[in-house]
Amino acid sequence: MTGPAVDVSGLVKRYRQVTAVDGLDLSVQAGECFGLLGPNGAGKTTTIEVIVGLLEPTAGAVRVFGRTWGRDGRDIRSRMGVALQEARFPERLTVREVVTQFRSFYPKGPSPEALIGQVGLSEKSAEWTVRLSGGQRQRLALACALAGDPELLVLDEPTTGLDPQARLMIGELVLANRDRGRTILLSTHYMEEAERLCDRVAVVDRGKVIALGAPSALIGALGRESVVETIRRATLEDVYVSLTGRRLRDE
Amino acid sequence: MNEPPVRYNALIQMILCRWRESLRQPEGIFWTFVFPALLAVALGVAFRGNARPDPSAVVVVQDAGAEAVAASLARDGGLKVDRLPRGEADRRLRAGKAAILVIPGDPVTFRFDPDRPESVLARHAADGALQRAAGRRDPVAVAFQPVTEQGSRYIDFLVPGLLGMNLMGGGVWGIGWVIVEMRIRKLLKLQLTTPMRRRDFLLSHILARLAFVPIETVPLLLLARGLFGVSTAGSYAALAAVSLAGAFAFAGIGTLVASRAQSSNVVMGLINLVTLPSFVLSGVFFSTSRFPDFVQPLLRVLPLTALVDALRGVMTDGASVAAVSPQLLVLGVWSLLSFLLALKLFRWS
Ligand SMILES: Nc1ncnc2c1ncn2[C@@H]1O[C@H](COP(=O)(O)OP(=O)(O)O)[C@@H](O)[C@H]1O
Ligand SMILES: [Mg+2]
């Protein structure tokens, strides 16, 4: 594919009083894992919902696979898989039923059993979603996002609120999908996660991108400019603190 | 991938999931089966005997001459006569447990509320009994032939009303509530990021609803037949057609109710706004003829009135589909208008 998978320029999203996104630019290259990193309220969810065609931007342009929402909606949707922050599945449907339903929305894709297997939920496939743990629910969301064999995977805070083990598991699944050649756009407020999973990171604060680049480059740049602690390796957390003067609450 | 086409048909999958969800909700089962059945049984028993007012509860006030008056009244086998002191007698009359008080004396005084039909009947019965006991002879001999006509009892009136109520509840809760739940859970949003067609989404709700019509009607009909001998005078085909038309209209209204609401409180308020007045105004429990004439045309165009009237027409009068076409037309107009408006207003994300 030529050109970026996602291209956002000058994105503004204003609600009555709040400006959720305030002139944001980013582009996600095909095949990379791109992270939106920022604290709660930074504008990550709003940006993602504009990108996946759920919200109309107040200003700015969004292109996915080089196409715009509006005319090409159905085409974009069939090539993209999304997991939203806080989406909750029907309690009394089984894992298999939910995945089969999502699979039926797409023109092509793996079988529901294969999808469930990919996210390691085979043993739970006959279980109602209400009986799943937080990590299992998030993996179910991932299976649904993968249902159409997507080129682009968009995951809004896939690991928020999970215990470390569950977060590692989701992280491995994300990396496995990137290694299969999928493009991934994810948001997180965990620094170490962005560092570990993402090829490039946009640090978002108050609706704007305040730093953009490979995690190692961002950390390296920091090393040249400020006093580096020799005991502890510098992290993205330090990048954020040096840029904003604030610490990022890591829950 | 040689998969059965059903598996990957979005509309079929969505309908299947709606069914599974509904059938796995104990609350839903209660409101669909148990509650109407309980209502039918409770009201059917309470108003057994055609909801006939009971004019037989006559109380003779314990006073001079009470014994003679009571004896005279007792000669009419249809009267249940009690003798009580004045205070207790008045309390009974106020509570509606006595139809009339008879106060011995000259003249004998009848104390009753002329607005209560059973009291008026009791007055005539007691008067006649006293006059006959005192020697009046009726110039014309009459004989009585009591009949209990099936189809004219209160339970016969009630069952079509309960069916209509069930179909209305199924539509507004089964669609209105369910869609708003999906909106609150961000499931609607999530599904909109897939190539799912919006048309299929709405259609799945409507079709899933229509498939519930037998579940919402047949058990209640069977119960009413088994316990009270309520039968259907018209054809089952006509009954099915009317039920489907009603379910369709309320599916539209349910979709309209769900079109903008973003919280369960709002949708619950809207649902109550639709259903509670209907219970009173649409002739579910008592005939709409009790309302003044000038509001009758208004009541007739309410969706539940049209549905209940048509169900009653088929069940008690044996009406054909053609005979209830005015009601079907009303339901059709409601379906059309509510769906069009819902589509216009619907908040997708
Ligand atoms: N529908 C909305 N109406 C008003 N304000 C909103 C709405 N959605 C988000 N916001 C505000 O926009 C800002 C960015 O929110 P969000 O994109 O959810 O941030 P994040 O996902 O990074 O936590 C927050 O201040 C939030 O309160
Ligand atoms: Mg968010």
C-alpha cells in the first residue's frame, strides 16, 4: 500500500465549552504500531473516534487508507477493526455468539473459532461474557476487532484497568498482530507499554501532539538536553515530565 | 471457507442474538408470561360473574322493628341480610361492603348512594321484597331465565386487553429499552465501526420482535381458555394478523422512543409516557365508552385502542380481517409515522 494508513491534519474537536482536540496532526504508516500516549482527558479517545468515523471533526481532515469518511465509509470499515474504551458486550451472550455476530458484519475473515483461538479464549467460548475477567473481556474485544481480517487495528486503551499479567498478554497479542503486517493504532496512558509496543509514539497533551517519534529517539533526545540520572534508565515518563512539567499519573 | 451462509449473515446473526438475550432475561420472562397470567387470573376471579355489581348486601339497622323488616327481606332469596348497629352499618356502606341500609320505622328509610349501580338495584329489590311481604300482589306473573353467555363476561373483555398490553410492552421495552441499553454500553458505537448496515440493525430489532408475537400471545390464550373457557369466535388467522399489525406498530413506537435517549432514566420515562396513559385510555381494563363522547374519536386513534378493539372484534364478535380494517389502518399509520420519524431522529453515535 502506498501512503500512510491513517493521516490526520489540523484536527479540532470542540464541544460546547471543552476543546477536546486542538489542532492535532499525525500519520500512521502502514505496518507500524503507533501509540497515542497521554493522561486522562488528553483527547486520545476523541481523536480515535474521529479517525474511525464515529465523530465529525469541528475542523481538520482525516484520511484512512487515503480515503475520507462520507463516501467511502463502508469500504474503510471493512478493512479496519476497532476496540473502543469502555464498550461492554451483552452480558448474557457467549463468547462464541458475540464473535460470530461480529464476524457476520464483515465480508471476509477467519472463522469465529479461529478468532477465539487467536486471543486464547477457546476454553471460554461457551461462557457468558458477564463471567469473563477484565483481561478476558479485553481479549474478546480484540477478537471482535480482528473479525474482518483487518489491515488496520485501532485499540483505545486496550489495557487500562487490567492487572500486569493481563496487560502483558494483550501486549503480546498486539505485537503478534504487528508482526503479521497489520497496522496498529493504540492509545494508552502507560509509559512503559508505549515504549515496549510502539514503533512510534505521539505524546498528546490537552488535545495537541507535544512530541512525536520512536520511543528510543524521544528518550535519547531527552538525554542530550537534561541532566540524566545515571542510576535509572530514562523513560518516556521523563520525556513527558520534561515537556509538561507534570507527572503522568500511572494509576 | 465453506461455511453455512446463516453463520455469516449479519441480519440473521443479529436476530439470533436478540432472541438469545431476551430469552435469557428472567425479568423479560416475568413480564411476558407471569405478569399477564397473574393479572388474568386475579382479575378473572375477582370479576367472576360478569363483574355484576352485588346488590344483595343489605344491612338492616338494629332498631325497633328491625326483626320484622329483616324477616320480610329474607323472603326474597336473592338478598343477603345482615342486622347491625347504626355505626357499624354506616361504616359498611361507606366501605362499599353494604349496598344499602334499611332503617326500620314509618316510613322505612333506604339509605344508599344513587351513583352506585348495585345500590340502586338493591333499593328496588328491597322495596319490592318489603311491599310483597306487606301484601302487595304483582298483577303480572313473570318467570326468570338466567343465562351466562360466553363472550359477555368480564374475563372475555379482559383477555384481548391483556394481549394488547403484552404486545405493546414487548414493543416499547423489547426495542426501546434494548436499543438504549446498547447505546449506553457503547455497543451501538462499536458496531458502527464495522461494515454492519444500519438498515439491518433496525430490521433485526423489528423482525426479532415479530417472532416474539406467538410467545406473547399463545400462552395467555391457552391459560384463559383452560381456566375460564375464553374462546376465540373469529379465525386464528385474523387473530394472528391483528397481533402482528399491533406488534409492528409498537415496534415502530419502540424505535421512536429509543431514537435519541442516552440514559435509562430518559427511556424509562418515555416508555411510561407511552404505556401508562394507554392502560387507562385504551380500554384494556374497562371500556372506553366510560369517557365522554367528544374524546371518543381521539381515543379511537390511539394505537393500543385500535389494537385492543381489533383483538376484541376478532375474539368476541368473530370479526374478519376486513371488518377490523379501520383499526388495522390506524395501526398501519402509527407504524409508518413512527418508523419514519425514528429514522429521522435516530442518534447513531
Ligand atoms: N461528548 C463530550 N462532551 C463534552 N466534552 C467531552 C466529550 N467527550 C470528551 N470530552 C472532553 O474532551 C476531553 C478529551 O477527552 P477524551 O478524548 O476522552 O480524552 P482521553 O481519551 O485522552 O482520556 C476531556 O476533557 C473530556 O472531558
Ligand atoms: Mg479515553
